[in-house]
Amino acid sequence: MTTPSPMTHPPHPYPAPRPAPPRSRRGPVAGLVALLLVGATAVAAFVWTRGGDSGPLAGRPRVTDTRAGLSYGVPEGWTHDPAEDKGLIDAFSSQITSKAHGASTSAGGTVLTGRAGQTVARADLRRVTEAAARSNAEFFFPDRPATLEESHAAVVDGRPAHTAVLRIEGDGDGTRLEMTLVTIHAERTSFLLGLTTGTSDPTLTADLHDVLASTTVS
């Protein structure tokens, strides 16, 4: 996958994907996110296990993404298909998806994970996370304004992390992007990217938070 310079924002190669762009439509990811997300050198392995006895997704199935080095729970009503993971662009190595829990049929949610192309120091996590969130917003939702709603330090399985939340204007009231970077160790930073689209569905947003809370280093 072509990697543009940090200050280059190439044309978006395809419209906002739902839930994620297929691998067959390769193209550069805009801006700084291209520095973080790199092509896979091996096929990621995914292992279904059961969650532990505590936490928001205790007892739920889990996805273990060996490329990202993360394991996370799958909320009720969400699905994971390893065959679809193989169709993701190289930046991502696993995904789970959901439709709205309520009466709305226009809302949906996606969580994408992957390994960053560089290790991010703890002091830089906020800056890099916010920049990566904005670049992903430009990539998934071209020509739609994005507003930073939250930016806060986080902890993922005892490791330093940071989360940035953007609200994307248009397409109903529920389009949000939540980007979390976690530095697992001195040689690896990984990410979770949560998206909700369409009509606002608070349960989907809560599910994103539960996935993050359930995430462990694998």
C-alpha cells in the first residue's frame, strides 16, 4: 500500500465504506493515518474464546487478533466473520459489526483493529491519536465536517492508551468515530477504531465502550 508523506492528503479512493472497504479496492489512507497503519506481512490469526468472569462482556465470545496483539469481547447482537477480515484493506486486521438494537434500520456499528506502523511514545499518544482520528474521519467520511468531542487518556489492560472521539456531521445524528491507540510495549502500538453511523443509537455507543473495556493484550 502506497504511503504518502505526512502532509499529503491524496484523493479518497472510494466512498465511505459500510462497514469497511474491501481489500480489492486498494488505495492510500489519507494523511498521518498512513504512518500508523501498515500492510500485513502475514495473515492474522483469529481465535474464538470465551470472556472471563468479570467485565462488561464477561462470558461473551472474543476475537483474538494476533497481528494487533489484542483480544476483545463481542457484544450481544454483534458478529465476527473471519472470512470478511481477509477482505479488509491492509490497514486493518479484524472487525466486528452490528445493526441497531432498536427500531431504526439505518444505524450500524463497526469496530476495526490493527497494528500501528510505528511505536508511539506515551507523551505523544494524545497528539497522534487525535491526528489519526481526523485522518480516518477524512478517509471514511470525505467532505463531511468532523468535530472533536472528547480526548482523554485511557488504560487498556494496564498499558497506556488514548481515546479521541469525533462527531461526523450529516447522515442522521449518530455518526461517531472513536479512535484508541494503545502502546503495548516498546516495539508495538495498536489501535481500536469504533464507528457508529446513521440514526443515533445509544446502545451501539455503549457497546463500543464495552468492547474497549473488555480489551486485553494477547
